[in-house]
Amino acid sequence: MTRLLAALTATTLLGTLPVPAQELTEERVKELVLEAILENPQIVMDAVTILQAREAEAAEAQAQAAMGENRDALEQDPNAPVLGNPEGDVTVVEFFDYNCPYCRRAASEVASLIENDGDVRIVYREWPILGEGSVFASRAALAAREQDKYAELHEAMLGAEGRLDETSVMRIAEEVGLDTDKLRTDMEAPEVQSHIDMSMALAQSLGFTGTPSFVIGENRAPGLIDAEQMQAMIEMVREDG
């Protein structure tokens, strides 16, 4: 980035110099750049702004391409839990971590969305990025599918107080009626790790850096959004047909 910034600064400056570029040696260019920066430090800030804008545009273009390339993996992965209406006309994909306080706040927003829109599918991508407790919680939630209790454990863990770890996860699992011995066995199933690995790969390709993060149609929403914002994006998808 430092070299690119220097090149961008030099390019910006050369366009304002009265001397033909072909007559300038590399050493003279460096001298002129330094002189101009000392006289007008704002030039560097302008170059940084231009560089950041170019990087943001490139990152957004890459993320948009990734959404198109991974549409089926995002919305139709048979190894991803689905709540809401499985036959709904619009899919909301959420990447989350049980130990993320913003994900816990998002849970009530998603619940409100489901309550008020009966045609929304919610696809959950377990993305445990906040330590071993998060990994254990995600593995337990995915394993709970074998006892048809994913939704119960998912909601109970997102509604828990304090940081989740092995002890608290197993206590909650028992409270929601899971056979904890079977749960521990099912946590080692290959499809559990496969889901987590896929979440990691998808999040990276989409440029997500934290939880919660959402994909709704052609829109990415990194960070906490409320039910009204989700609904607005859902209506855009419906309008586009």
C-alpha cells in the first residue's frame, strides 16, 4: 500500500508540473514530490482518500461477484439450518456467533421479522469466530438437528446471559430436553465441521469481518440491522421479481 500511495501521489503531482514528464529523472521526481508535499501536506491526504475509494470499490465488486457465484451455497445449502417459512419467497442469510452480543440483539429482530412476514426463509450460517466457547456452541447447535431441536437450542443460547462455554452450553442443552450424551456424539459428525468450514469460506469471499452479517438478495449487510431494515431489503427483492 505504501508504494501504491507513493505512486498515486507522484502521478497526481506530475499532472500539475510544468516540466515534461519524459525530461524528469527518477531522482528529480522524488525531489519534486517531496517539495510539493512539504508545501501542501493535503496532497497526501487526497491521495489516501483516492486510494481508499479505489480499494472500497474493488472490494465491493469482488463481494458482488462472490454473491452471484455462491448464490446456491448461500440460500440452498442442505447442510444449513432453515427457520421461518422453508417455502418462503425471499431468503435472509445470517452469519452469526452465539457469543456475539450484537447477534443476541439481532435475534429479537429476526424473530420480529418472522412473526410479521410469513413468506421469509431464514438460513443460518454458524460462524464461530469468538473463541472455543463459540465453536462448541455452534457444534452443539448443528448436532441438535439430529434430535429435531436446533431451533430450541439456537434460541436458548442466543437468549442466554454471559459468555457461553462447554459447561453452559451443555446445561442449556439439557434444559431444552436434549439427550446430551447423543449430542456429544453427534457433534463429531463430519457435516457439523463441514457447515462451519463453509461458513468461514463464504464469509471470507463476501468480505465479512464480523458478526452478525446478512445477505438479502443482492444486498450485503455487515453489522446489526433491525427488522424494518431487513423488511425494506426483502421488499426490494420482491419488487425486482
